[in-house]
Amino acid sequence: MLTDRQKNLLSVVVKEYTETAVPVGSKHIAKKYGFDLSSATIRAEMNELEEAGFLFQPHTSAGRIPTDAGYRYFIEEIMPDKELSKVDQKKMQTELLKLKAKNTRLTRTTAKLLSSLSGNLAISGIKDEFDDFGMRELLEEPEFREMDDLCRLAETLDFIDERVDQLVGKLKDNEVKIYIGKENPIKEISNCSMMVTPYKTKSGEKGILALIGPKRMKYAKNKSLIEYMKKLLGGAIVVFCMMYCV
């Protein structure tokens, strides 16, 4: 059981590492966040978080980064539910309608929009029709600078739609499943995180949405994006069109 102080520190490390991809040090936290704690106290608390398996120090002189367990604890115990702002909701509705107006098929439209808003690889599929967007952005992340990692990831992504489709039957209708690192059922991308959910269109077609990115992806934002996209695909977009497209 973590103390409130340790939860705050874990949250800060997740936030900083998500934004910078650089291990987070105690001096940086003390300078930027304060917490009315000395860097020595912060370092001691981070040592405890490391011993508990929530943080990892890649090099002796480096700061810490979250482990898979650290991200899992953050998501389940610390991360607040995030609802898209009205501005972002309207933006998603507007952009989806614009893309649909160009006669782009729904799966391609959805994948393109989710990828642009999340900055991650997005997959959208109905039956045997799958599309993905954002592969180039994913491959450019600093986590995949090693050539072996890059080649393995690129090879896996060529068949990722088939692998994601196999997960559909294992998910509940309203579930947004988050896999972190080694939890990933697609073992070839165990250095990534994946967020996946089934959805149903207003006409009854069953589909799947997924986001794949580095383990430092923005979990709260991505979860809110994918949940709202489900609402749009389930019929909310029709309400918007009646209100704004007449």
C-alpha cells in the first residue's frame, strides 16, 4: 500500500516521463514540484518505490522511469477518469464528418482521426475491413531507436490488424482493455502498451478500436478518446449532424 506522498511522486514520474522520455531525478522533482520536501527525502521515497517494483533506474546515475507495475498501479489507483471537453468533443464530431464527406470508408476515417488526436498508432476494423494510421509516428518514438526493436516492431505491425481482431471475443462490450508492456497478448510488441475496445455501430455492425504506443502513452487522454469515439460510432454522430449540418 503506497502512502499519499508516494502516490504523488509516482504520478509525477509518470507525467514527466510521458512528456520527455527522459528518466526523472529527485532534484528535478524538488525544483519543479516542491512538495515541501528536500531532494534527499524525495530520493529516499523513490528508492522505496523502486524496491516495491514501481520504478526502475536504467543507469546508476540516472533518474527513474515507471515499470509496467508502476504504470498499472497508476492507471488503477491514481489516474482520474477524464472526460473530453466540449471543445474536443465538437472537434472530433466535426473532423469525423469532414472525413466522411470525402467518402472515406468508416474504418479509415476512424483510424486516421484517432491517430491524429492521440499521436499513437490507431486501428479500426469492421468484419474483414481494417485500417491503421500512425505507424510512422510510432516507429519514430525514442523507445524504438535500436534497429532490432525497430525491425521486430515494423514486421509485427504488418499483421497487427489480424492479431488485434483475435482479441475481440475476449472483451466485454463496454470494456476498454489496457495492456501494458509484458501484459500485451501480442508478445512481439511487449515493449508497447495497447488499448483496445469493441464497439457496435447504430446499424448493428460489430467493430474494434485499438491504440498502440509506447508504455509512456497518455493513458487518461487515450481512454477518453477511444470511449468517445465509441459513442460517435454508436449513433451520437447522427445527433450532431442533425444539429449542425441542416
